[in-house]
Amino acid sequence: MKLLHVDASPRGENSNSRMLSRYFLDRLSGRLSDHSIDYLDVAAEPPPHPTALFTRAIYTPPAERTPEMVAELKISDDLCRRVLVADALVFAMPMHNFTIPSTFKAFVDNLVRAGVTYVVTDDGRYIGQLNRHKVLFITSRGGDLRPGGQLAHMDALTHALRAAFGFMGVSEPEFVDAQPMQFADHTARKAALSKAMADLDAVANDWVAASSTAA
């Protein structure tokens, strides 16, 4: 299994989402045959935000792109390649102002590419190219945005990720959310982390079982 692991928290070693993503990968380590991990830290190396040239280039047929367009798309092309060659994607991030961090949004903006991560058929249908990928989102949230709670309607992070990656073909992404964290007392934070770890254990077991069956 080729796995792409992306961290998006700017908090470094103090990051809960980073800690949880390492925990998950540790649970997979040694249990998957022929597995490799490609790592990307979009907080340390943020992808560039789209420019006017980028926007023109992605809608220009490859054979008609100028050298400047080709250069402008180089980072995006590389990110798309790394995602497409992977079998599984693990994305870890905090919630920033009820949605995804801006660095991860830039990553998504470089990833949603016509003719690359999705294609448009002659009859106008959009076909995502990530339909074979296992996808796990690991998030940490300062408050409690679980369904049924007072702030549940403000969870734009989950909706944004489901929409963007669903468009690219991911129909059944998995989410493990640690919440509440920053705006909770010690007992609540400890319980949130414990639940997230238990949920990650379950996902790891499922992925190992699926890999064994496929083999």
C-alpha cells in the first residue's frame, strides 16, 4: 500500500492532529505488506495560492500551454501525481475558524484539476479520479461541534472536505475528530483524545483487514 500522509497544523510538536496522525500510522506500521509512506507538511511548505496565470493554465489544453504556464503548474502537477499514485490518503489538520486551515485549502486548490483529478464526459458528467483511494481525515477542534450540539451547524470543515474530495471521486471518506480540545477542561480533552485514539484503532484494523483480503 502506498500511503500519502499530509499534516496541516502550524503548531508543530504541540499539535494534537499531528500526534493523532502519527498514532494512526504507528498502528499500521508492520501490519501492512509492502507499504510505503510519502509525507507532506503543508504548514512548513505551503503550496502557492492560485494566481491569474495558474487559472489560465489549468484551463488551457496541455499542448497549448506556454513555458510560463508549464512552470506555473509544476508544483500542482507534482501534488496531483503524489495523490494519484497513492492507494490511501491520511490528512491531519486542526479546525481554523470553523473550517480547514488556509494552507490545506491551498493544497486543495492545487489538487482540483480538470483532466487530472476529475474529468468531464461528453454528456457533461464529472467523474472523479480518486475513487479507488482510501481516505482518512483526522481533525482536532477547539470546541464541540458534534451532531446535536449547540455548535454543530458551524462545522464547515467536514462539509468542505466532503464536497471537494467527493467531487474528486472520494465517496466514503472516514473522519476521526478530536473534540472538544482547546476550549475544554483537562478531563474533557483527555476523553476526546482517548475516543479519537480508539476510533483510529478501529480504522487501522479495518485497513489492515482490507489489505489482507485484497492480497
